[in-house]
Amino acid sequence: MRSARIPAAAAVALAPVLALALALGALLGGGAGTAVAVDGPAVTLSKSQAGTGGSLTVTGSGWRSRALLMILICGRSTPSRGVSGGTDSCANADGRAVTADAEGDFSRRVPVAEPPVPCPCVVRVATITGKKAEAFAAFQVAGHSVEPLPPEATGGRLSVLTDTELRGTSGLLTWFGAPTTRELVLTVGNVGASPVENPVFQVGTSHGVYAPQWEDHQWRGTIEPGRKARVSLPVELAAGAHGDYTVSLTYGGKVLAEHPWDVGRPWGVTVFWLLLCLVVPAALFRVGLAVVDRFRPRRTASGRRSRRRSPLPGLTRRLPRWGASTGAHAEPRPSPAGARTTSRTTPALPWFTPDTDPGATAAGALSAPRENSPTTPTREGSA
């Protein structure tokens, strides 16, 4: 009896433990599935094969919220190896842009086009701005040539060990629109089994939604397996470039690093154009004044003298001079000895008649009677 009751009691005691274990297993299994789903962005296609001129629907999930994405059909690539040769192996003219929603999902219809290189092909979805992310889905373009992929290099492999940085400053000429230059400095390590000699890196600069402009730069030196080296590569922008740029570094067709670059505006160019808009009109105005002054007619000396003459010469000669007395109060001035005397008649003024002219006393005109004059009448009884 006692031996039969012990297993039953043990079963009752282990029941909660088993239930808890099953619950933990379910939680762990669900958590692993979620981790796989959110490990990176994913892409699915409505069909795995289509011919040129057709279309397919690309659906994505797990992307950054409101991320701007580019969808391309690329050749000579697989989901495991990525795109060999970068975007030069893709049908860039037929690519489509799409923006993920707030949850990081999207759905976009894309036309089918032949890539410039043979298949195997993939549909590549990558971010345009912000943090870089990409995903691939295998796809076959019907009627397009298929060739085996080139063998993957088994030599040394490089990886970035430290953060990248841009070194250098802008000078005075850069303020006036000269090309901006920097040095991209980073530390790379050889994680392969063979040394890497004189590796050739590709440095590209991109602005906004435009694709990077790649330039090849060879680093002189050898990196042994398990060793690291400090690499410095030049970066140069076009004259007058300004705004937000992204510097990308690739090696062997894979992106090793990306670094943002905020380039200031060349304000010297703006100041130059403002001064030009002020100086050129002022110079043209001065030249116009000089031309007008050169070809306008000159005034002659006789013309200037004629303008200075009084318009009423006769009237000024008739007016009496200040301080000169006329009429009966005028006394004759003695003429110098031997001087020739001439009789000159005083011209009559227009407001005097000949009989009332003050200067006519010499001609016999009567003057006003005086009190002691013998012709003055006397009153009766006087004297």
C-alpha cells in the first residue's frame, strides 16, 4: 500500500514542475522564432520567375520605420554572396523606390527587366538614407542568360576593426568653392588564411538618394593573417559641393564601412555674387556718364559772354545813380583847365512833363515863389 502511494504522490508533486517546464519551453520557442524574424529585414516575392515586360510584387518586413528603400533586380548574385560588382550588376533604370510604414512593412509592384550581367539573379532591397541595411530574394528572369558565378576568393579577407574617421580641415580656398578633401582613416584586420598584398579599396561619396561615385585607391603594404593595419585613403568632393554626404568603403565587392560627412556651404561664393551684382551696375553707370560727357556739345566763350549781358541795357542806363542829385539842387562841377566842354541835355524821364522837369530850370521854367520874393502878395494891413 505504501509503495503504491509513493509514485502517486511523486506524480502529484511533479505535475506543477512539468507544467512550468512546458510553459518555459513554449516561451523559449516563441522567443527564438521572434528573434529569427527580427534578426534583419526580410523580402518575399509574389513569383520566383517572370519574363521581361512582366511585373512582380515585392513585400518586405522588419525594416526601419519610415525608411526609404530601393528595389533592384541584379544579376551575377545570390542571397548568400550578395551582389558581385555592386549596383553596376543591377538594372538601375528600372528600379523602384518605396517607403516603409510605421511598422517597417511595405509592398511594391516592380517591373521585370534584364540586368546588364547574366543570372543567377536576385531582387535586392536596400536602404537609401540612414543606417544601411539590405535583403535579397532569389529570382529568375525568363529568357535571360545564366552563367556560373566566378569562384569566391579563398585568400585573405579584410574586416574593419575600428570606427572610421575623416581627418583634415578646410582652407580659405574651400570657402570660395574649391574642392573639399579629407583622409578616411580606419583600422582593418586580415581574418583570412593568406596574406593580403597591396589591396585595392573602392571609396565612394553619395549625396541624398544618388548612388555613390566610386574611385579605386590602392593601399601599399601587406597584411598577414591575424594582423591589422592602419589604412588612410583620400576622399575628394567636386568643387562647390555642400550638404550631407556619405563616404562608403568597399573591398572585394562588400561594403566595409560608411561614414557621414557634413560639408559646409562655400559662403565666399555667395558673397562674391552679391558684390558682383553691386559693382557691375555701378561700373556701367560710371561708364555711361563718361560716354555722355565725352560726346555732348561744348559751350563757346562768346556764348557764355552773351549770356552774361543784361537783358535791359537801355533801362539801366536811364536809371539815376545812387548818391547823385538832380534838378535845382545839382551844382555844376568845374571842368578841368583846358578841358573841352560839351553841352549835354539831361534826358527827360517818362513820368515828368517838360514843364515840371526838375532839371528844366536852366531852360527858363518858373520855380516856386518864395516868401521874400517881390512878387509875393501881401495882406492888407501888413507892414
